[in-house]
Amino acid sequence: MRLSDKLRAAGLVIILTWGWKRAAIALVAGALSALAMAPFNAWPVLFLTFSVAVWLIDGAAAGRWHGVPAAALSGFWFGLGYFVPGLYWMGYAFFVDAQTFAWLTPFAVLGLPACLALFTAFGFALARLIWPRDASRVLALAVSLTIAEWLRGHVLSGLPWNAFGYALSEPLALAQTASLVGLWGMTFLAVAIFASPAVLVDGGSRRPAPWQTPAVALLVLVAMLVFGTVRLTLQPTTFVADVKLRIMQPNLQQDAKFNYSAKAAVMQKYLTLSDRASGPRSTGVSDANILIWPESAFPFFLTREADAMAQIADLLPKGTVLITGSVRAPDLPPGVRVTRAYNSIYVIDHDGSVLSVYDKLHLVPFGEYLPFQDWMEKLGFVQLTKVQGGFIPGTIRRTLDVPGAPRALPLICYEAIFPGNITIHDDRPGWIVNVTNDGWFGISTGPYQHLQQARMRTIEEGLPMVRAANTGISAVIDPLGRIVAQLGLGIEGVLDAGLPSAIAPTIYARVGDIPAAVILIAALTIVLRRRFLRRKP
């Protein structure tokens, strides 16, 4: 039996399957799809799994109400299969303080994926509503899942983690298309390309011939590779003159980071490690003019600890500044007890003066605040950071003045996973500084996925990123996504590097999601014409 015949037979089996077997097929297909994300980057598996998604929606036509409920149910199982192995690492955070939070692990490992799977269910249901009978149904799935993924990235503060577009981030040449269409355009392309083999099950009498759709998809993939290769070749990495970076990665355990009694030990480790020689010619922190420490670096309010600020001043030679994460107390009248705080970034001069401050805008639900905070606290719930009342969100996104370097755009932790939040109108930064603490998630796939998504922001915007992570992965990334230097996961050390130069604003940086919206509207127009307009004989 030829390969095409085997594929057709497999497709027909899936189309005709119902009941628990259908749910199992969707679940397994979703789980295999997670292999397309970091650190595996096995994106060719999506040619199989997204084809299965098409066949599941094809088979839903036998159900009631034009098969929409059946398609939605298949989408839910597909999404659940995708998000459980993709986000299992979130369960690690609940064992940092196991006595308090371990009982919530099933809700994180299964409950959150189940909620996110509702968006995939919506995508499948929407696809079924506009489902044509010919090869354009691949576009119907691409449009519908892109809309669903966009909603997942925005509804209830959004969580666009492992959006399907990230499957095209390796090899790096493929990822360059993000400079044109952004993450949501990449998501459309990923679904359309990888779902294309599904039409090979169609009868040979159809026009156009079934093989033409995957052939066009492969041509698009090759065009992306060529475009990316040319872009990478024509724009080598260059560096800002006279800027030397030192990133300190302490690999500090979470119980120490939030334990005030560990103040002295934490501070001493940071100071000693920051001044460590990194090679035979290194003289420590004096080699750099920008020292960077990770998110929430201290188990105390930094600027309220005079001895800590004095130690930092003693560490920094003249002309060197420190960029560090830290919790920040709000400005309150004397004698008022501090119960809430900001998650912030400070820029501190060599004399201990605070030059700039940024307060995190996009807080992590259940990590830094609780939805319906007051009501949930009355029921006895508390977020992982145990800050009563939750962290206070910042009010404005702005760049930071960094002496001796271009203005920097600060992003704290998972703020880097949101596309479109980078560029500030009339105040384009020269680089992005991302401080994070992925230590919550142990040695797992989570930190690799976080780096993958942060790197996509550099390609979209044409801006370099300097990333300081408590337990890793710290990295210096150029504006085309090339990793200039990095420290691996679970490693203690320092990383010395230059600061890559920014390039001219990309098309995405100039116009945002307009190109992706145009692509979606064009594809939707084709689908609706095929779905609702009968062809004349």
C-alpha cells in the first residue's frame, strides 16, 4: 500500500471514530504537539497532529447542530493534551512551600490546562461553523485557532504561553518572519502549514488536486527559511561601543529568596559572586560598567536597608551601575505598616543613589495577586508570594535611563511573553532588560520555554535583550534572536558580554498586528466564499 493510501486510510479511521476513542485520539495528538515547543523543538510532529485536528473536525459533521458541539469537545481534549505536558512544570511552584500549597498542585497541573483548553475548544467550534468541504478548510482551522490563541493571550490578563506560533522559532531562520507578522501571524502560518497534509485524504477527483495544498505549504516554509537566512546573513551582530555587561546568576533556592533571616547570607553571596573573576584576565566587577541582578533579588526592601545600599556602593566602581530586581515598598506616611509592595527594577549608581525605578505592570495571577483578592483572602486563599493584598501593579510602561548605555525597556519575568507590549511610541529603547526568577519551576522545560518566548520579542522588535535569571537561563540576545552568550539552567556564575546594537524598527515594530490581521481577513474571506457560495457549474 502506498504512503498516500495509508494516510487516507488513517484519516478515514479518525473521521469515522466516535466516543472515548475519539477523545483519546485528540488527547494524544495534543500531547504530541507539545513536543514542538522548547526544549525539544520537534515541530515536524505538527504535520501529523494538526492533520489529526482537521480530521476530527471533518468527522464532527455527523453530530448535532452541524457538528459544532462535537468539534468543541474534540478541541477541548486536544487542548488538554497539549497544555498538561506543556505546563506541568507549574506544579513545581507549589512545592516551594509544600506545607501551604502542595494540595493545590492538581489544580495547577490539570485545572489550569483544562481552563486553557476551553480556548482550543472554541477554536475547533468556530472552525466547524465556517468549515468548507474542500482544501480551504485548512485555512478555516488556521483562522479559528489564531483567533482562539489571541483570545487566550488577552482574556483575564492573558496567558499566551506556548502559543502555536512558537513552533516556528527553530531553526532561527524560520523565526525571522516574526519581524513581519508577529506572534499571531506566526500562529496562523504554523497551523496552516502543519495542517496541510490533512487534505491528502480527499478524493482524487477534487479540484485542485489534494497534493497541491501541502506543496504550497512547503513552498511557504521554504520561503520563510530563505527570507530568514538572507536576513541573518545581511545583518551580523554588532555591539554598542564601550558598554560591558556582567550578569550575575546566583542560582538561589526559593526558600532563601523569601526568608528575611537569610538577608546577610543572600547579600554576601550576591556581592562575592558579582566580583568573581570570569577568566584569567578578569578583574571582577570592574570589568563591567553595567552589572545586572535578577528579579526580586532580596528577601527585604532594598532601599530601606542602609547597610545593603552601602555594600552595593562599595561593590560598584565609579562609572558602573547596577540594574536589579527588588520588591519596593509604596510611599506611606511614617509609622504606617507596609503590607503590600511593588515588584520593581532599580538602576543604582556607584554611590548608592537610585537613578530610575520601574514597577511591574503585568502581574502573575495566583503568583503575585489573586483574582477577586479580598474575597479569596477571606476564604483563606493566598498567592504563592504570600503578600497580603497582592502586589501593587505599576501604572506606566516606560524606558529607563542607564548611564553610559542606550535607554533600556524593563520587563519583569513573564512580561516578556506578551507581544506588542514592547515598543513605546516616541520613546524607542535601545535594548530590553528582562529580569526574572524561574527558580519557582526547578529544572524543567519551563525556563527553556520562557527563554524561547522572550527571544521572539527581540526578533519582532529588532531590539537586543539582556536577560538575568535567578536559576537560569540568563542570556544576551541580539536583535535577530541570536544568543550571543548564556548561562545554563541551574548554574551559579557570572556572564560577561557586550551589548548588541539595535537595528532599525521592524515592520512589526512599526505597524504591530496589522499584517497578521490582513492575512486573517484574507483567509477568512476565502473560507467564507467556499463555505457559503455555491460554485456555478
